[in-house]
Amino acid sequence: MNYSFTALLLTIGLTMGTVQAQKGIQFRTASIAEVFKTARQTGKPVFVEVYSPTCHVCQGFMPTLENPRVGAAYNAKFISTRLDINDKAVQAWIESRKLFVPSLPLFLYFDPNQSLIHFAMSNNSADEVIRHGTTALNPQARSQTMKARYEAGERSTNFLIDYGMFTRVTRDTTANIRVMEDYARQQPATTYASNTNWLALQKLVIDMDNPMFQYLVSHPAEYKAYDREQVKNVAENILMSSLYSARGAQYSAAKVLQVKQQLIQIGIDPKVSTNRTLLPEVNAYFRQKQTAKAVARMDAHVSANAFTTPEYLYISRLFNRQSSDASDVPTVVKWVNKALTIPTVTPKEQADLYFELAEAYRRGNKVADANKAAQKSMELAQMARLDTRRNIEQMGRLK
């Protein structure tokens, strides 16, 4: 009797366990590598929920993801896993896939070979989560097809918003700029400050030349309905992402100065704005072969700030390697000599400084001074037990 009763309990427990397992999406707890190994073995795509245990929105999705209808839709078609964005291994994997996580939770759908085929930032409802899974399985509708659809001329407002977000998730900066310019051109300027377009500025726009961003800078009163600090932060992020992007690295000096002016316009302290745009402006002058402007800009910055030895070394190296002529040599020599008088300068730093002094003199065709500085650098490097190969090479160039 006891045996039968025990067996009955086990049967009930097993049945309940099966029901529980079938309730909602069955998320694998294995490593991401094991998840994709299983996907390759089964031929199923992979559904990934990127989340954080401390994200209240993510917590709000849990009942939806545990919904039996959602489970039935996903468990039959996908291998599923959840990735905690705070985990270093997860961060490394996301970086390896060249992906960006704009907000949580983020739904990502991959083929078994880890190629992203679809993404979703879903509303919290069973029907919506099921819809995203269905779309991911449709080769004609999933995110993977957006580039081809855009090139074929699709320009509906909702499509541009979706594609704009996909370009952010996949870090396709060039496509993002084009898509969001198209989106901005579709919107009447009178609606640029609307709730929808304000969200687009926050989440999708990354280029300072986008018409909606330029409207924000020139019409700040239109955005008074939104949190002032948030408006400033959004504008600041767009300006800085533009300046320190690949395209920003090719900005003219005039464009860099526009960035500085607009940083000030949105409420960034003028001194902070000047410091942030220093190196991009100097490098722009180098590209434009305007050494005099580059040295004037940097020397003004040096005069206005208390420089450390590493900072003097950095700018001396920068000018020795980037300057297109020798007109900056007297100023570089002045910077090095100032650095050598700093009481805390170390023997290694002295060796580095004399090395740069020799380079400056060499560029200025002052061979005797260059040899003297190079010899001093060699002596200091030997005393500090440093690698002297670069010194030997330098002295060889001076013969």
C-alpha cells in the first residue's frame, strides 16, 4: 500500500514537472556556446532575451514569457536562452557579435551559426512576443531583410523607425545616418519636438547633421515640455558621438568649432567644451596643413592649464609625428624644457623628453642640438635600464 501510494505521488510529481516544464518559454541554462551547439544539431534558430535581474521592466516581462501560449509558440520552434547583461562573459559575447544593446529587455533571434536574423524591443503582451517570434521565422519579414527592403525603396515611417533601431543594434552607423535623415525629411519641422520624434532623438539619432537634431539646438524653447537635464544629455551625446566617430575624425576645423559652439549652446560649460574639442581641432589643423593654427591652439591650452609631465610628453609626441612642417619646433622645445623642470619628473620621463627634444631639433634641422639631446636620452635610458633600441635608431638617423 505504501509502495503504491509512493508510486502515485511520484507519478503526480512527474506529471506536474512536465506541465511546469511546458509552461512558458524553456530557457536553457547552458553556456551560449552549448546553446548554439544544440541549435546546430537540431537546425532550430536561437531566441535570446538580453536582460538584467535589476531591471524592473525585465521583471515585468516574466509572467508574459511564462505564459503557456508563448511557451507553445517558442519551444516548438526555437532554442531559447536568457543572458544577463551584467555578466562579463555575456558582454564579451555581445561585443564579439558587434552588437549594441540600447535598452532592456532586448529580444535577439539568431540562426544556428550565430548570425542575427531578427531583433525586437517588444511591448509586454503575449500576442506581441508571439508575433515577434513568428516574424523572426519569416524570411521575407524579419529584420535581416530590412537593408534590401530599404535599398528597394521602402520608406514607410514605421519601417524607418524599425530599421533605424536595427542599425543601432547592429552598429551600422552609415546606414543609421541615411535612414534617420530620410525619417527626418518625412517629418514636418513643426513636429520635430513631438513625443515620437523626441524618442527618436533619444534612441535613434547619432549624427549632429540630422535635421531633427539641428532643430533641437536652434529651437530649445520647443523642448521645454521635457526634462531640461535629459534634453541637454541627449544633445551632448549626439554631439560627442559625432565628434568621436570615424566620420568625426575627418571633420574640418570649422566643423569641430561648430561642435564646440553647439556644446556651449546646449548648456555645457565653455571651458569644458573647449577642452573636449581640443584634440579634434588640432588634428583637423594638421590635416589641413595649418601648423601655425595647431600650435597656437595647443599652446593657448598649455598656458591656461597646469600640465603634468605625461601631458607634455603626449603633446610633444603628437606634434613631432603629425606636424607637416617645422614651424612648431620652437614651441615643442619650450614644452619639453618646461616638463624637464617639473620636480617630480622621473628618469624614464627624462629619457622620453630628451628623445622628443632630439626629434624636434631634427625636424628643425638643428643637427648639433639634436645629437646632444639624443645622447642625453641614451644616457638616461641606460641609467634607468630601459630598452635603448629606439635611441640607437634615432642616433643613426642623425648621422
